[in-house]
Amino acid sequence: MKHLLFDDNGDFKAGSVLSESGASLQVELASGKRTKIKASSVLLRFDAPAPETLLPAARRLADDIDLDFLWECAPQQEFGFVELAGEYFGRAPNPVEATALLLRLHGAPVHFHRKGRGRFRPAPPETLKAAVAAIERRRLQEAMIEAQAQEMTAGRLPPEIATQAAWLLARPDKSSPAWKAFERALALTRQAPERLLLSLGAFDSPYGLHLARFAAEYFPHGFDAPLRDDVLAAPAAALEALPLAAAEAFSIDDSTTTEIDDCLSVQRLSDGRWRVGVHIAAPGLAIAAGRELDALARERMSTIYMPGDKVTMLPQPVIAAFSLDAGRAVPALSLYVDLDVHGERVVSRFSLAERVRVVDNMRHDLLDDVPAGEALDEPALSGSAPIGHPRGEALRVLWRLTLALAAERERVRGTPEPRFRSDFNFYIDRADGEERVRIVQRRRDAPLDRIVSEMMILANSEWALMLADRGVPGVFRSQQAGRVRTTTHPLPHQGLGVSQYMWSTSPLRRYTDLVNQRQLLAVLAGEKPPFGQNDAELFSIINAFEARYSAYLDFQHRMERYWCLRWVRQQDLRRADAVVVREDLVRLADAPLYFRLPGVPMLAAGRRIVVDLLATDEVDLSVEARFVETSAAAASASDEPIDGEDALAAQAA
């Protein structure tokens, strides 16, 4: 026979035999190409039809072969395709019929399992049933994917996509039907994922989009923090048994602060000197390591701040129990420092757990009768008339100590602190279904800010020294050669000018502070601290905290940028003053909105310029702007941006 059908690595081909030598043959294909094949690859030999017509004719005939009938009449054991072709056609098959059956068998791996070249075995009934059901499921799924993609392309939001919208942006499961439909719709519409979902109404606004994406990534079960009603019942009696402090404490915070975790007090001693107290809320007295509340706080690691809103680390009932709110006595970890006769140097200090009476929650953004620094500088240590403010005398004592402590830290630093820069506070006014953002610039050198920051630095440094002296590990922060590190042992913090430093003054808002507070409370009580030297669990906490805290700060910056863009739109701002940060990076003078400005000339950092705001985008948070001219407004120190660890003193409060 002069023609043959052969298997070429799973592909069937036909050709004419040119020569045959033992185990190999020289074959000419219908295309005219010549090839050498093994004799074992030959499936069928024939004289007619011509090789170029065999396979097309066989494919047409194969389409008419009933696959289910073929499976039913096939023998249960292994068989060859020519053998089954004889049974199926009821006679010796011609080359086209035999080839057609081969093609049908080969193309139905669900019904027939391949056992070798041209040999097959029918799938067992249960196996076939399961495989057919799987194929049907895949068919239905593919139909659903296509239908959902077409719906999105037509501008309609399928319910299955609506329920997973945030996950599709933050944590997409790329093997899921929802993602496949969404991906297909993206290709059809040629839109970015965020914009397609917004256009379909998956989110009510860009703000909702940013918040939902963050929640899906870090709070997959929602922002709510469920809490058993009796979770604080056990330590209640012990907290009530704490000694009541003689001092009357007051806090200094912004009006948006609801977790008041630090207060100050000033007492005149019998010899005329002053005793200053730093009082920190003490949830560590009730939240034991490894228990329910601790697990929740450890999972969250920190309160998340954003303009106009926040997600607290601890549930509201716990915050309410330990927040240093005015009008009640609250458990606190207190540091007392006794000053010299000049009120400028700490001569002794001690710490204890106690209840402290809070008499005032001062809100610095609402006060207009707090004295300025010049008035606070007046001596008031020997009976002179107090300043005309309920806390005036105490503030004067604290201000004098603040100046002395800051001067000593600056001496250690070797350079003055960059305190003449500005912070920006955001206030979101919601009324009648509308939101308006206010951005208020605030100098970091305001006396109240400096007092609180300095007292927190004092407490964090003193308590870090307490742990260090007793060889107790903690979560310490250091800065050396410009590098900020978190360690379990104390190192100098050159940026602040102190020999040791840790975060311990915000235990309602940061998990590291809660960990450090429990270490401190154990030392004061003469008990074994929760964490010992080289404790792997403490290293794990540090790593987890740094990862979460960095992500939270990034989210906070994104949301501040979003509200800056809302403010630009709200003000209908087209031309504005900006400040050069470095090279082509600039910031609006009246808002912390940073952006690149192509074409800006080389100007010194802090130089004011005028820019045209051409376009802003609240989805990708971008700004398109154009340089106009240098500004006639004089540059000021407040135009310098706050950057990195330079803001640590402000954060410490």
C-alpha cells in the first residue's frame, strides 16, 4: 500500500511512502514536504483515497458519529480503533471511516482513555458521569462569566460583582468566576478597574472606593470590634482599689480626639518647689496578654486615622472605660518629676499605677484665651499673680520646664529642632447630606503643642530608662546616623537628643505602647514581665506592628490627599501659591497636597511659586499643574514640610 496515516506527537498526518527500511520510513506529505518517521508511528496503510483528501473527509464524517452510542457499544477492555470501527459500521471500514472513528475517539478523552497509539479504553460509568457533570458545570460557569461581562459592558452591575467589588480591587482571586467576568469586562471596556466599578455604581463615591478597598485588604470582616459584655468585669474591683492621686489632671488635645490617653498635672510642694505629673491611661491593667481583648488589639495594632473619621484599635466600651475624660477618676500609669527651685531641672522622679482625677479636657483648637509663649515666659514660681486662665499657673510651670528640657535635648542633638514648620489639621463638616472640608494650618511651635510633646518625650524617655535599668526588654525606638530602628533593647535617639526612647504614652491607640505599659506595670508591681529577654513573640510583635503601622500611615496619607483634592474642587481653585519642596516636587501653600511640577525652574526649597491647577483626579489621586511664576510672597520657615522622624515629638502626644 502506497499511502499511510501516522501519529506525529499527537497530531495525525497522511502521506505517501517513498521508501521503507526496517523500523523507519521516508514519507512525502500532502504539502510536498518529506519527512522520516518510525514504523511504530504508522496507524493505517491504504491505497485510496489520496492522502490530501483523507483527513478532511474523515473530519466531516467524525462529526456525525454519536459519541454516547459509541461509548455504549465499545468493549469494556482495551481495543484498537480499527476493531471498533468494524463494530460501529458493521463491516470492514474503509480508510476514511477508520480515520473518522480514530479522530472521534482521540477527541473525546472524557469518554475514552488513551492507552497507546490508536488504542483506547472506555471510561468507567461513574468516572464518565462525574466528568460530564464537570463539563456541564464549566459550560454553565462560562456562560455566566460571559453574561456578567456583557452586563458590565452594557453599564449594569451584576449582584455577584457588587458583593465582591472591594475584593476585586484589593485581594482578587484570579481563579474565581467573578474575577474572570470582571477581567473580561475590563478588556471590553478598556477601563481601569476602579473606574469601571465606580461607573457601575459599586461604590457611591471615590471616597467610598478608597475606604472599601482598604477595609477589604486589612479588615475583611469589617471595622466593627465585637466585645463580650463582661470582658471588663473581672478587673473592675482591682481597678477601684488603686490609690487615688492627690493631683488634679487635665488634658490638652484637639477637639476631634476621643481617645484621651494622656493628662498632665502640676502640684506645689511644701517647700515651694513644683511636682509635674504625666498621667497615661492604663488599659494594661485590664488587658492581659493573650486574652480576648489583647488578641483584638494585636490584630489591629493601631488606631487608623483619616480626616473626619477613624477606626479605633480597641472597642468603644474599653476606650470609654480608660479614656481620661473630665469629671471622673480613671486608672493611669503616672510619672512624677520633682523640679529644682528654678523649675528647670528634674531632681527626682517616681512612677506608680493609680487613679487620677481628671478635671479638664482642654481643646487647643477651640481655646482663644490660652496665653502665648511670651506670657508664659514670665516667672511665676514664687507667688506672682497667675495668668488669667484656669490652668494658667500650671501651664506656666510646664512651659518653663518645656523650654529647659528642649534646650538640653538640642544641646545633645547639636542642632536646633525644626519646630517652626506647620501641621495641617482636617475638619470634615457634615450637614444636610453634604460634606465640606476645612484645612487649618497650625504651627508646631505653639506653646500647648510644645508642652504636650515635651512631656511625652520626657515620659517615654524616663520609662525606657526604667526598663533598661532593670534589664527588661520592651519595644524601643532609636535613631542613629539618620536611621530609625525598632529594637527590644534601648539605643540613643539622636533625632530627639535622648539616650533611650520608646512609645508608651498612647496605649489606647498603639499596640506597642500597650505592650510597653504592661512591661512597666509588671516592673512597678515586682512581678515577672509578660516578655523576657530574646522572647521570639516580642520580635514577632515588632515585625507585625511595623508592617501594619506603615500600611495605616500610607492609607492616612492617601485619604488626606483625597480630601485635599476635594478641598481644591470645593474652593474652585484654579491658580494657587505653592512651595518648592525639592527639585520638581512642590506643595500647595495652604494644604498638604504634594505633586510633581514639570518645567519648574531650579529654586531653593521653601521658595514660593504660583501654579495653575489644570486637572485633579479623586480616583487615582493625581494632580496636573503648570508653573506660572515665582511668587511675590516671602518664604517662611513654616513652608518647610514635616518629614519622617522629625515629626516624632508631635506623634508622641
